Amino acid sequence: MPLLDHFHAPLSEERHWGSFFLMWAREVMTFLHLEGLQERFFAEVFHYGEGSEVGGCTAEKLASPSSSKYCTEADVVVVEAPPTTFTMSSVFPDAMEVLVFQTSGGPNLVGAILFVCPGNKDRPQTRRAFATKCANYLHQVNGLIIVDVVTDKKANMHDELIDLLGLPDTLRFPGASPIYCAAYRPYSTEPARDQIDVCCAPLAVAKPLPRMPLSLRRGPTVMIDLEATYMEARLCSRL
């Protein structure tokens, strides 16, 4: 099934893009579990932003005293938080992502697939926040894939990442495709040279999606079939 334009009429007026993206991310997670990942790895879908809240919860008790070896009911004292010194403005980027973890030694992040949301591209602050997240994943030597099918905003998040890292303009995305995929494989060579291999693929509405490599830290490279997962998401969403 070819790629649809989820951000212009008629589809944008008939369906919510966020619901479909979440379905697509879940299909990618299912694909990884059934087709790509060895048993020592697992994937999870994370979604926040676009109206979801961060923080704001209040707990009356942090733990049940009866189950704690550190305190009893009599030890619980209600205290007030110290007054705020000052408030800073910030940007909390929207996120729709599939994260891959290794089970050895606890759930350790080894790879990430990020679906660009419209809110990631709408102003300089959110673009930089998204690029910063990508840079953090790469600096931890995690493989990364960026999938951008947002057609109503023209910013290129790969270029934002290049600018953030202070790399030369020759490494910006080749061509002027408004939608695209990019895969990153960070690794080190001797003597002490850190590098990132990048695979760029322009996308187009009404054209098939490619397979993209996700290189897991200290693990194999898994080919993500974006076309197959997108097709399953369309079928499940009746698009």
C-alpha cells in the first residue's frame, strides 16, 4: 500500500494522524518481536505530547509503611516542598517512538525508531529539542531511525541534527525531499575514532516505503520493513 498524505485534505479532515501513528508504531514493535529481534531484546512503544500531560500527579503516600523496612506508620511526616526559586521556560517535545532494549543486566536501551510529529517541526525550539533527543541517543551509541512523513511542515530533522552537532553542510540531507527516513549507526574504530554511518532515503506520497537498518548497540542490525508495517497499520485502521 503506498504512503498516504495524513496531513492534508481529505484524509486530515477524516482521520486523526496521532491514532494512526500510534498504530504504526505498534506494528513496528510487533514486527521486531516476530521477525527481527533475538530473544534477549524487546521493544516498547512510547507516546507523549499532543495533549498528554507530563507530571502534575500527587501521591498521598510514596509507599505503604507496612511494607517498608525503613519506616513505620508513625514515622510518616507530611512536609511542604521548599518554595520555588525561579521558573524557567522549556520545551517538552512530542514523541512517538519505538525503543529497543536488551534484557541482559536490566532493560538497557540499544536502539530507537522516532516518528516525527507535527509538533516536532513547528518552531525552532521544538526542532532543536527533537534534534537534542536524537543526539542523546547517538551519544549513547544507540542505533537510530528517524521516520518523517509530516507533509505540512518542511523542516528537515536530519539537518537540524547536523546543525546541532556542528557538522559541515555537506552532511545535510541530500536533495530537498520534505518527507524522508534516515538511519544512523554509531560506532568506534581504532585508534579512538568515533563515527556515525548514515543512510538517507527520500519518501514520496503514493510511493512504497523502504526497509531501513536499525543497528542495535552491541547487537545485530535489524532491517525494519516500514512498508509492511505501514500496510498492516492501514488495514487495522481501515484506511
